[in-house]
Amino acid sequence: MYQTFIKPVLFQLSPEKAHHFTTRQLQRLGNWSPTRNAIQSIWGLESPDLEVEKMGLKFRNPVGLAAGFDKDASYVAPMSLLGFGFIEVGTVTPKPQDGNPKPRLFRLPEDQALINRMGFNNRGVDHMVQQLKGRKKDHLIIGGNLGKNKVTPNEKANDDYTYCFRSLYPYVDYFVVNVSSPNTPGLRSLQDKEPLSALLAELQSLNDSFPSRKPILLKIAPDLTRHQLDDVLDVVHSNHLDGIIATNTTISRSGLNTSAAFIEEIGAGGLSGAPVREKSTEMIRHIRNATNPDFTIIGVGGIMAAQDAVAKLEAGADLIQIYTGLIYQGPALIKGIKQAILRSKP
């Protein structure tokens, strides 16, 4: 249904308009019990064999919605109808910000990919708190993806991350430190060993000040060299982080089928989708070989079909997330991944 009827209509709209239209419609359908039940019966699939326990949390299944889709935690309830085991909201910043000028989101159908330079557009962490405050408690795990405001200099970045952490602590199950988006100037330099270590140490100190600590993960870029990745792993281990999300979008444009002229016209931004698949999986495999089994890896990047998700799990991921694959394949991808995981179990 999605491929035949819905996707052709949505792809006539600009990517950002299509996103807002789809989420609003799903929200409306979720507010009416007959359509809500129909959505769950079509796309839902749960089984005890899909449950995953990591970081002291119980995920009803290992398929998550990646950060960036629901930046303000506005669509947690309707998106949960599609069968996700967890949803990561954000990236959120202390103050609201508009993000980069439009257009800032582009489809590359020939490559099954997107390029975005959204720029952490969101309504701010106080708005997200209000969205999550009224949420009904259920078994859905919620992650909070933290960033810094564009106007905040890097030497003050820790203040932004700790403010968001403190604000969201009562309302999310785990945290993600996002220093790997290519769309906030200078942000990726926070992945360097010294500033990253200082940031993570401060967050862990804050975490320890609460009655019970919550898991913290680091989201990394696929553009790290092997040496840089090993430096990041050293910092992660020395600061006792719970896991890594591999990977964010890439600034690389190599090997694309889309015309070079169109790529040049688009300009800067992070590339996601099928072109990131292999690089992400390679990084997962390296991280798993360098870490113990208790360390959590969430695999994301280029999952366009069920077998892509299985490949990431076989490479060492404990959980996976999708975003671009959802745009191109529709919600049937979520159920298909869960079916493939069940088939792959001995």
C-alpha cells in the first residue's frame, strides 16, 4: 500500500512538507480507536523472542526510530503504533532554534538516500519536557538525543549538554550525546579526544548525582578514521559510557549514482541511506571486536531492507534504528525486520 499509493503522492511534495503531512495524518489516525487498532494489526508484531535486555532496560523489540525524525517528542504516541521497540527523540538543544534556511532536506532516489542540513531545528528542551510530561506510561523505551545551540561556542558546549540532561532526566530512559552531526558548525571537533573526554566526564558526574544513573551513549560519525575511532573508544571506556550509536550521517559523496551536478546544487549536508550501509556496518564490527559483550551498540545507517538490519546485528549491534529506510520503504520495513530477526534465531 505504501509503495503503490502513499509514497508516489508523498514524493510529489518537498521532503519536509511530506514529513509534516505524514506525521500529522498518523497522529489523527492514532486518536481514533478503530484506525489505531487497524494500524497496529497491520504493522504490529511482538514476540517474547524479540525482547532485548541491555543497559538495565527491557526493549520489547530491537527496532528503534532514529533521532531526527521526532525532534520535539511530538509524535511518540503515533509513531509507536508502527511497532517500534524504542524511539529516540531530538536532537534537542537548550534554547529553541529554527535550524538552517530551507530547502534543507533532499531526496536522492537513485541512491535510496537523503541529504539533510537541518541544523538542529527544534523548540528547545523545555518544550520537549512538556511533551513528555503528559505521556502515558507504557513499555516503549524513550531515548533523549542531546546537542548544543548553534550560537553556543564550543568552550561552553558542556553547559548546553548538561542543561538538557538535567531537564530530561525524569522523562527519558537513556541519553545520547550527539557531537557528530555535520550541520552545526564546529560540532564535530567535539569528537576530538580532549573536549570529548571533558564533556563525557562532566555528564557522568552529573549522572552520578541523581538517585539512579541512566545509560549514556555516544553517537559517532562514519567519517572517523580508524585511529580516530580508537581514540573515541578509549574516551568512551575511560568515562564508563554504556554504549555507542554507529553511525550518524556522512559528509562523503563518493560512489553516488545521482548526477554530480545535482549533488553540487544541493551543497552541504549529511548523507544518509543506502550509501552509508557498509561503512556503518564495518564500524559496528570494529567496535564490537574492541569491546566486551556488555557494551551496547546501536546500529544505524543504510538499513533499507530487513537483511540490512540482520547484517548489523550479526556484525555486533544489539539494537538497530531506522529513518531513511522508513521514508523509502514505509512502515512495512519495521515488521519485515522483526520477521527476519525471528527467522534468523536458531
